[in-house]
Amino acid sequence: MSTFGQYFKVTTYGESHGKSVGCIVDNCPPGLQLSEADIQPQMTRRRPGQSALTTPRDEKDRVEIQSGTEDGITLGSPIALRVLNEDQRPKDYGGGGKNIDAFPRPSHADWTYLEKYGVKSSSGGGRSSARETIGRVAAGAIAEKYLRIAHGVEIVAFTSGVGPEHLFPSTKTHPTQSANPAFLELIDKITREKVDEFLPVRCPDETVCNSMADLIAEYRDKSDSIGGVVTCVIRNCPSGLGEPCFDKLEATLAHAMMSIPATKGFEIGSGFGGCEMPGSIHNDPFVKAPAVPPAEANGHATEAAAGRRRPRLTTKTNNSGGVQGGITNGAHIYFNVAFKPPATIGQAQQTVGYDEEAGVLEAKGRHDPCVIPRAVPIVEAMAALVVMDALLAQSARQSARSLLPVLERTVPVSETESKLLRESQ
Amino acid sequence: MSTFGQYFKVTTYGESHGKSVGCIVDNCPPGLQLSEADIQPQMTRRRPGQSALTTPRDEKDRVEIQSGTEDGITLGSPIALRVLNEDQRPKDYGGGGKNIDAFPRPSHADWTYLEKYGVKSSSGGGRSSARETIGRVAAGAIAEKYLRIAHGVEIVAFTSGVGPEHLFPSTKTHPTQSANPAFLELIDKITREKVDEFLPVRCPDETVCNSMADLIAEYRDKSDSIGGVVTCVIRNCPSGLGEPCFDKLEATLAHAMMSIPATKGFEIGSGFGGCEMPGSIHNDPFVKAPAVPPAEANGHATEAAAGRRRPRLTTKTNNSGGVQGGITNGAHIYFNVAFKPPATIGQAQQTVGYDEEAGVLEAKGRHDPCVIPRAVPIVEAMAALVVMDALLAQSARQSARSLLPVLERTVPVSETESKLLRESQ
Amino acid sequence: MSTFGQYFKVTTYGESHGKSVGCIVDNCPPGLQLSEADIQPQMTRRRPGQSALTTPRDEKDRVEIQSGTEDGITLGSPIALRVLNEDQRPKDYGGGGKNIDAFPRPSHADWTYLEKYGVKSSSGGGRSSARETIGRVAAGAIAEKYLRIAHGVEIVAFTSGVGPEHLFPSTKTHPTQSANPAFLELIDKITREKVDEFLPVRCPDETVCNSMADLIAEYRDKSDSIGGVVTCVIRNCPSGLGEPCFDKLEATLAHAMMSIPATKGFEIGSGFGGCEMPGSIHNDPFVKAPAVPPAEANGHATEAAAGRRRPRLTTKTNNSGGVQGGITNGAHIYFNVAFKPPATIGQAQQTVGYDEEAGVLEAKGRHDPCVIPRAVPIVEAMAALVVMDALLAQSARQSARSLLPVLERTVPVSETESKLLRESQ
Amino acid sequence: MSTFGQYFKVTTYGESHGKSVGCIVDNCPPGLQLSEADIQPQMTRRRPGQSALTTPRDEKDRVEIQSGTEDGITLGSPIALRVLNEDQRPKDYGGGGKNIDAFPRPSHADWTYLEKYGVKSSSGGGRSSARETIGRVAAGAIAEKYLRIAHGVEIVAFTSGVGPEHLFPSTKTHPTQSANPAFLELIDKITREKVDEFLPVRCPDETVCNSMADLIAEYRDKSDSIGGVVTCVIRNCPSGLGEPCFDKLEATLAHAMMSIPATKGFEIGSGFGGCEMPGSIHNDPFVKAPAVPPAEANGHATEAAAGRRRPRLTTKTNNSGGVQGGITNGAHIYFNVAFKPPATIGQAQQTVGYDEEAGVLEAKGRHDPCVIPRAVPIVEAMAALVVMDALLAQSARQSARSLLPVLERTVPVSETESKLLRESQ
């Protein structure tokens, strides 16, 4: 299926060489101010061609709203978004001419698409193209705007690894990010503006960023490619999001992230490193939540979000990554996403053709040696879609629950929602 | 939602202390021989109490089919499965008495459930209990039986890490499992019978298994707990499974695995280590597939699965983990799942109560210091559900496509399906 | 699929001759007081064997809650419900012995099930049995309880036609129910208690009820059967429910009703008769809503439902049946459901067997000559599921919208929700 | 939700005054020849302005395929379809100027949309506009093409009632259509070409058609409107479609039809009239199916549909309307859909405004006095979507089942599929 979400539903369409790519966003809350200007910035951040380190294709990617708004206000009806495909040169991918039609490109989707659909499509991309992510980023921008206004949610991703270069490498003292104070401090404060000061790599540390840039340049010069890791933090996420069984928040986040092209891994909170920690250290003890949410104290949250509230309790450490039993606890949610090296490389590759004969696939042109920097806004968009979907699910529940009489063992919605707000005033 | 799958739909229910736990399996193919005897073995493998290293609760977990079969044949109607809860002692969890009602247990779901639902449920477990996984394992056993008979699919999971002990640690020579010949040889041959020779740890290497057992015993003696990694391989999976965009097979696998309680990470194929490999090495070149599927050559696949066929091409290496562009290519699918240390420990924990007052939560009784061995059949079950769902989606597509006239650029279903079979005869 | 609803999800299971029938209700609001005693009354109303006019099978149908509640309060987790099949005599249906195994019963599902599933199941019933509706009624009772407490919703169905006998036959003066003051008065006041005073027929008019009873007796004596019409009214349904396009409230109601076994037609508001009215008369002009909702004025709504509010405007006439553009307007929703005569009859039937040979299917035993009275609680249950599902969808929307700043063209949720309430105080 | 279907998923978007309207069709079988020329004819049949009896707006409605095809062949990826809104004059609806902004139009969706979304949108239509149906018709045309090629399915709708004028009025002899030989003969042969010979009314009987045309003209001259009934037949539908419980084929058909704007009723087979027939007459006895499908015998089915097969048995009568127990039996499926008179009329209407003050809403301009003729292709489109969705569900099941060993009580798929085909050769 090409739909993501059960409550905030996003259906995308489009190949790299059709007329347009885009999506339909269903169930966006009505009454939200929304124009193309709210969506375009993330589209532009996703665009290739921003520097010598990324691909020189200039796609522009201007988004147009087709429906669902009137005079800049969402109506509650489906919002269709559309981006024209301006650059339709099918032969530039992976070698050109007869060559690419003769060979399924190694570690691309050419072969598996043929196995799945039984249709030999023309060279280059199709639905597996990176242009498929345009609809995701556009939809994500809408979700983000709502989340920011209504709940003060902040979602920031950045490059944390390129090849063997890591922003927070595992050490004896700090085997996982979750145990590293420098990491925890960074995710508490990092903003997109800060991340983009480190263009084109988007790793918010000058030294590491420079090493990564050098590494990418090295692979580019070798007509090779390299993978990496994107880290993302979600701040001010309401507590209570995520469903206990199959749709735990970490499960839908993992689904979302592993659906981004070229991903190979996902970890939340302590992640793989957490396997090596004893429970007595890994457990996050509860502490009374501060009266003023940490976000405000740090001074970078300026909008007064109507729905923002904090639970009475928070945790001292955050190895859980903001999620316990599959449900958010109000602490920062953070996770890593692993991206493999791009499969399209400038080097010749020994392989076998559709005709089962061995041969050499030669690529020409210049290719993006590392997708990590461009993946940053895609990761942010998918995170926004996950949170938005979980939020609407919980909104329905809370709203339904709020009309029931309070019983001995139930907590009134109003108390849950407002106690800290009252206290902090 | 408590439903997994879009085609093969599994809906589970049950808390640890209700009358029963179970599930409804919707859309199971009709005409499949099925009785409790097909389901019970995995239920039993999931059971605690198999050795001193696991929890001594004896739950028996006898599954009863309520509907959907007649005379041992599936009718095509929903199959309801039910396991009684025999052991309903709510006070034995996490310390007992007033204590556990006063404190939300650290890194458990007590607090987040209250934030989500607004209901203070009694001590211990509820929907976040490990008993919730019974329905998954029961449903998975049905999917597995179909997959084995119809396609010869084999799914085997095993313990590959406990704390810092790893079966295939990352080395200079073999930075990832995917580049390690010993790993590739193991997943080509490993069976459940072999894995269970290494009970109770289920790590199929005597030396490593013993180290892991010692480690678990050490944590048990400290009233502490430890996490680990489960590795799983899916052999003989048909090619063409998985949807290109949001429901890539790795995405639904990640969703499935990260929905298992206590998981913190997922990686497929080269995984996080693959980020450090250059594209020129990471890419999997195509080779002509052998006439005889490797599984048969190894001699351990004995059933003649009606639907088994192999694509004409396969890959020389398998850093992709059997999935390219989100779609299976017929090669072995393998992945790792990270589990955190169990949150329930025997040590006292300094934390804060529901009343916002600091205090000490003392646990008593004995607890499972490591869930990895018991997670093995759960990982297998979830893998079966993912493959079954993707298979039915693709079956609908192939079947619909098979009735269309063959065009210049389309491949007939019959050719796709049968060419290698013909050749290998 | 065996699931109904997108927000309040009900998945049913069970054949007439398996161990049990039942359902899982997912997404029930937490904090609702709920026990078997809330569910059993509608189960009992659905039961056959209540009088000589209905089938003498005594099934008892005691419902057991398996999960999802603790100490009589819903937890928010899936609620599994189960009713044992006590009466498992497969041979009593449609003629017994070899006879019924040789012939697919005319206008039953025997033949189409074989075409669909390819499995010859034993005689009688299976998934198409009326026992399948037990899960619906049980789930509906939960939805009803919530709707009544939270919104004062009242759902009452009754028998309005048996064969050619109609409670409100079409006349020159009143071509449709919607134009008949007697009908409108009845649906404004009718209660289930009143309907059950007219057992076993459940037509709330003594004269018509007696004629219907005579007619049913006549068909019973001829070993024949007869169909009829159930009318249902939903009072105090909140406005704003239903989705504008595919999931208009009348569409999901029609889906729900036409999924009940033996239904052949559905009409809402003016229905088929409305086709004959000119627009100038059919249109429902708006009027200012009375300060006191009509329901209270009639004195039969006694619970103070927390969520009850009435829109500022209502309509003078109600040919729309409470739904305009697919969305509820707060007026009474009413509709008719047509049921065919039961296919199981005592007369011998000339037909053709599975072996394609002509023959005579002879039935024995006594059969229900008219299902209308028993269908009454099933219609009510399905109506409750539709409203509950639409309500949760709208709750999510309203709740999300309530956190957005009010703009020039948007109406604050609080104003919408509370204006009339304030005025009426 | 704005999505229809679970397997063949159609998501629509668009208001009457946005940039475009359209849809995304997900899960269309790959390898199908498809271009705009396959879709446009039904779009044009849906267009208003074809005669003096319908509205003079000329919308052109040229459909553009955005994605999902390459060189005129479907790829299996989502097909996005788009139709520009060329005629965006918001003030022409319902009276213009301040007038329409002051009053919610009676029996329109203006008021319920405000109750639902809390946004006052500009005059005229929005999502409730008839333009919303463009996406449905476009998607339906794709489904129809597949169904025709693969299974020889034929779907034809026509006008059967306008106001009190009926093509097959209920009589003593023939209380229902299902018992009327003239009706059964008509639906066995009627084609779209024949129906369009009776433009603009689309009632395939010259006398009745003329009466209807006169009646419509009469209402047009009175600035009033009138409703009517559309009848639809589906021929050559494979047997085994529809799900036994909630998604019976008649239930999804009812859902589909009642989601079309302005519908008030749905009946299948004997319908409401069937309630008055005794079971002994209503039951459809089985007969051996003729070796040559009736469609071919009538000479109007010319394409050799690859998937066409007929069950071994059929029914002598067809009061069931081609569906038994919710599942198709291979006989003609036929049903009626009731449409109310259009709410937009030229007459002044006494009503109440948004400000709760009484007043007169005056309409100007010319309006469509009867939507029945234009509804014909919309009914056909929705029927195609229902059948296509059910077909893919059954394809997955049959395909999965075909790989299982044949047991004593199961029927091989190949036998089921091919027996009659073999016999008829």
C-alpha cells in the first residue's frame, strides 16, 4: 500500500519520470493556517544540488496545494499536494543507453521490481527513486506545523555518522549515546537552523563535520559512495502516545524510518548498546517533573502551544528514549537511522544481465556519494507523520474518556491535562 | 490498534490477569490442515520455566482453537485461539503489597499506561505483560505452517548476543555479519532443532553459549538483568514480496520486531555496520542462479513445496539481507533485534511514587534475568506474520496480473513462476 | 474481513458448531464501568426460543468478558467477549442426514461458500449462521452503553412490516414515513421497553401487531416463511458525525445493516418514497433550535449526558433523516431495513445437488418462519457500532481542532459545543 | 476517510473551487494497457451540460494521468489522476452574494460541514459538490477496464424511475422487479450504448423515457426539482466474491451507492418488495448451469476474457440478485439506488440564517432539476470499485489456496476454475 498512518493518512504517488509526484493528506485538522510557504522550506532542504558534495540536478520542487484549503485555512477535507517533474532525462541514470537496459543495477530495485510486477520499466528509478520521498516531506511539513502550534513539538534531525566517522562514538565510559552527557545536552538544544549552519554535511560539530566532508569528497573522487547515520530528536511530544501492542510508538517509528530508501537499521534510546547495560543501570528512575518544562528553561521554545502540558513525573535518565511500554512519557524521543552507501556509483561493476550473461555495467555522470545530509529532512518528516498519527489516536481516546464520570480508579482528563500547567503559573 | 497485517490479519487480546489471552486470525487460506498440535510447539518454546535460567512460573499455555476449522481443516473463516490464564497472582510482581501500588515501576509501562488511559490498574503487567505475546506466537504458528507447506519457507531465530558476549562480534576483517563467511554459513543451515540443542540459551555455539549462560547466571545472582540480541533468518522466501513505498519488507519487519516488548533496535543485512562500507563493496552483484536451490543442496529442505520457485538471478554477496528496494529477491533474509535488559529486577530502586514523593521500590521473588532465549520463538512468529501478509498481497497481484494479455514489455506470470523449475527438472 | 469500524473496531469469530462464538472490541474508551450485566440484556433479546412464534432452540448465550476490564472498569485494552456454543447438533438443519449433504440449500450460503473457499463444510450454518450475529450484539451493547452515558444517545428499533402488513403504509397523503406525523411522533418517543410490550412481534401498535402475529402463524403452519421490515431511530446523536465522501453516515449505516444476514434493502429518511417528492417540499428548512432539546421535553431522557449539546439550528421537517451531505445534523436519524423470508423452510424443495442431479430437498423440524423480531436488537447493535465509530473519528478531529487559534472564518470548538447549553441554563 | 476499498484502494480529493479534483488509485494490477482514452468516456458521460435537461455548466473534465503508467502500461505503482477545475465561479450557487453567505442552504451540507469542521467555507459546494464524484468515475473506469479484459464483467446502469414514473412499477402480478420477466430480459441484454440512445434521460424505453423527460421539464419550468431511481446490473461477475460477515457484497455495494451524493435508499435482488414474498417462492432453486454462459448466447459479449468461468450450478430464479450469504454466485447482480430531488432549486425558500434569524433564501440561475441521468455513470463506477476490490481479495485467497494439497473435503482450485470451461469446449 502507498498509504501511511491510520488517523492522519498520507497516500503518495509518483515515479521520477511521470508528470508529477505528490500526495493526498487525509484527516488534517480543520482551521489550520496553511499555505505553500509552510511546506516549501522542507522541500528545499530535501533538494539535491545545494553544494558540490551533493548531486547537481536542480529539480526546483515547487509544491502546489490542489485542494483542502480555502483562503489559506484547512477545511478538513483531503489536501492534495503536487510537485512537477521538470527534469525527465531517463537515460542519465546508471550508465545510459543500451547498457542500463541490459543490466539490473546491483543493489537497486530494478530486478526486484521486475520480479514483483512483471513489467520492464525504462531505465532509472521509477517508484524506487528518491523523488518518491517528496510526497512524504510535503505531508510531514503539514503535520509538523500542526504539532508545533498545538503542542510545541520540535523535531530536529542531523548527521551523526558518515562511514567510520561518528559524532558520538561508543566509548568505555559512554557505551551508548543515551549515557553520554554531551549527546543529551545536544539533543536538548539543537535546532534546524543550527544544523544548517553545518551545510552541506549537517553534522552540528565543526571538527567532525569537516572530517565527514573530507570523507565524502574522498569517496566522490573515487567514484564510490559511503553510508552513514542520521540521529533525530522529538521534543515536547505529549505523553500517552503509541499503542500498547503492535503499534508501539517505537514500532511505528521503526516502520516509518525503515521505509525511507536505503535504510538498514533503526535504534531508539539506548539501542543496540543498551543490550550490554545491566538493568539496574538501564532502568530510568522517576523523578518529580520540574514545574517549568526544560524546553522553556532553555529558551528556545517561543510559541505558546495550547495543548502543551507535562506529566507530573519524568525520568532521571532517559535510556528508554522517551518511550516506555511503547507509549511516550513526555521525555525527549531520540533515535538513530542507518543508511547504506548509495547503490549508484561511477565505477564499473561486474555483474549479470537480464539475459543471464555476465558483463560490465558502466555508469557515467556524477552521482551523489552520500545521501545522509539530504535524508535529514526526510527523517524529520516521517517522524512528524508518526507523532501526528499517534496524537490523533490518543485525542480520540482522551476526548471520549473526558465525558465519562470519574470513578475511584480513574483519573479525570482535566486533572491529567492541567495540573502542571496550573502549578507552573 | 491491536491488529497486525492488512491481508493476514491478527488481532490479539488479553492481560496477564484476565480469564484468557488469545487472538483472532482472519484470512487464513482455507483448506489447510490445522490442529492445536501445529500451534502448541512454539507456545511451549515460548514458555517460561524451562530451566533455572528462566522464570519458574509454570503457565502451561495450552492453546484451544475456538473456530475456523472443521475436522482439522481451515474453513477460511476467522480462527479464534485462546489460552487460559491459570496463574493469576497479581501481587507477586515487583515487590507486592502496597509498595507496587505506590510506585510506577521504572522503565515499565505502569506510568505511561496511566498517562494514556487514565486508569490505575492493579499491580503487574496488564497489557504490557509478556503474556501478550502468546497470541502472536499462536498466530505465527499458523502462518508458518502455510508458508512451509506452500513455499518451503523456513524461519529460524537464535540468540546471537547477551550483554557484551556476541556470536559474531564486529572485527577489522569482518566489520559486519554480512561480510562474515561463518555467519553466512550458519544461517544457510541452522534449524530450530539445532538451536534447541543449546537450551536454555539458544546460542548455537558451545563456547559462546556457555559464556552467555555464565553471564546470565552472574546477573541472576546479583538480582540484576541483562539484554541481548536475537538474529533471525528467513529462507526460501518467494521473491517479489514487500511494497515499494511505505510497506517495504524491511519496514514491516522492523515494525513487527520493534513491537515485541523490550526491543530497542533492528537492523537488516549489513545493518549499522553497512554504513561504514563503501558502495563498491556493499553492492551485491548479480549472478545466474544455480539450477538447484541452495537449500536443497544443503539437504535440509525435505518438503516439496508447491509454490517454490527461484528467480533466474541471485546475488553473489548478500549485504542487502534478501531485500532490495523494499522487495524480496529470493536470497536469505536475515536481521538482528536488540532487547534491553528486563526492567523487573530484584534490587531495590530509588524512584518517585504516584504521589510525587521519593522512595524505594523493593522487589521480591525471582525474576527472569534475560529474556533473549524466550524471545526467539516470538521473533520467529512475528517474522512469519510479516511474510504471510506480504505473500497474500503479492498473490492477489500476481493472480490478477496472470489474466492480462502479455505485452511487449511485460513478463507472463507463468514464465516468471516456472522457468527455473522447468530448467531444474 | 471480519472487522467492522475504523476507530471502534469489532472483530468477530465463530461458526454455529465450533466451541464458541465471540468478538474482540478494540479501542473502547477506558474508564467505562462495564460488566456482563451490561451486555446480557441485548444478548437475551436476540435469543431465539422466546415464544411459539420463534425457533424453540434454547441457546442461553451467556456472555463472558475475557479481557479488557479490571474490577468492572474498562482498561482501554481490547475487550474479548465469548459465548459458548452449547447446542451443537449439525444434522438438524434443513433436512438432516445424507439429504442436506447432497444438496446446497436454495438461497442459503452453502453453494457460494463452496465456490469461495473450496471446502465442503458439514451441514448447517457455518459462518453464515445467525449465531454469527452474537458477536455484533455483544459489541454493540458496549458501544451503546458509552453513547448513552456520554451523549444520551438512544437507539430503538422495532418491527414495522411483516409481509404485506405495514405499520405506516404509503398513502396518497403520506407517501413516505418522513411525511407522516404519526410516524414522526412514534420515533420521538418509542422505547425498547415499549417495543417489548409487543412481544413476540415487537411492532408497537396493538392492531398491526396482532395482524402480523396472525400472518407469521399462518406461514408457520404452512411450513413456509415470510420477510419484513425493521425501522430504527437514533435519538440525541451528536451533530457532525460521518465523513463527507465515501464514509457518509448513511453509507456506513447501509453497510452495517446490509451486512446483517437476510437483508435486501436499506433506506434512510424519505427513502425510496422521497424520489417522488419535489425538491421544494423535500428540502428541510432550518429553524432555530428550541432551548430545551425535544427529547427532554418529552420527558423520557433522564440521564444527564456530559457530552450532550444541540446545534443552534435544527430543521422544521426531517426528510433528510438526520443526515445532510453525509453528516449528522442532530435531528433524529431513522431508517428502514428490509429482510427477506428465511431460506430455511419446512416444505420440500425441487432443486439440484452438488452432483448436478435434480432432486428434492426435504427439511424437517421446526424453523423460524420470520426473523424480524429477533433482528430488532441486531439492527440496534449495528447502529450503535456505526455511531460509535463515527463519534471517535469526530472526537479526534474536534479535540485536535480545539488547540488551534481561532481565525476569522473558524468557529471555536468551545462555542460550538457550549452555546446552546449556556443558553438553556 | 476519503479512501474506498481495502485491496483496490481509491483515495479522492478536491472541492469544486480548488485547483483540481482527482484521485490516487493504489494496487491496480501491473501490465494493463491504460491511457486517458480508457477513462475519458465515462468522465464525459458524467459531465453536465449535455442537453437542455441538465445543467449548462461546461466543465470539460479532461483527465490527466500523473503517474503509475509508462508507455501506456500500468506499472503496479499508484496511478494519480487529475482533472482541472476550470470553472471557478463561487457566487453562482444558490443565490449569490451576501444571501448565500447568510443562510445555510436547506438540505445541503453547508450547516453540517460547519458543525463538523468549524470552518465557514465560501458559498457553493466544497467537498459535498458533485465534482467530488469525478475521482470516483475516473477510478471506476480503470477497474472496469481490468474487469472487462480479465473476466468479461459488464456493468450497465440506467434510469428506472423519475418521480412517480417507473420503468417497472410494482404490480399485483409482479410485485418486485425480480419477479418480472420483462425486467430480467432487459438486464440480460442492456448495454451502455443502448442506454445512451435514450439521452438525456437514459431510461431504455421510449414511452417511459418521454414521460420522464416531460416530468423533468415540468419541474425545471417550476424552478423545482425531482428525484428518481437508478438500476444497475453487473453481468459475468465471478462467483465467490464478497466476505461472509461484515463485508458481504451487498453490504459493500450498499456502502458504495449510499456514499454517492443525494442517495436515500438501496435494494438488491427482490429488495423491499421481497419482504412480501413467501420463502417458498422467494428461494432460488438450483439448476445445472448451461454449458455456454448466457451472455455469449445473447451474442453481446465479444471479448474472450481469460479469467471467465461459470460455476457448475446456477439458480432458476434470481430473487437473490446474484448474491447469497453475502457472496456472489455467478448470476446477474442487480440493484436499485434511490436519489432524492436536488436540494438546489430556483424557488425562494423560507429558512433561518447562520445568525438564527428567519429569512428568505433566493436562488438564481438555472439548476439541474434531476440528477438521475448524470448519476448513471457514477453508479457504474462505484459498482466497478466494489467488484474489483472483492475480486482482489478473492484472488489472494484462491491463489494461496491453490498451493495446498487437496484433501478429502477440499476442492482443487484448478477443478473449480476449469471444469465448466473444459465442458463447454
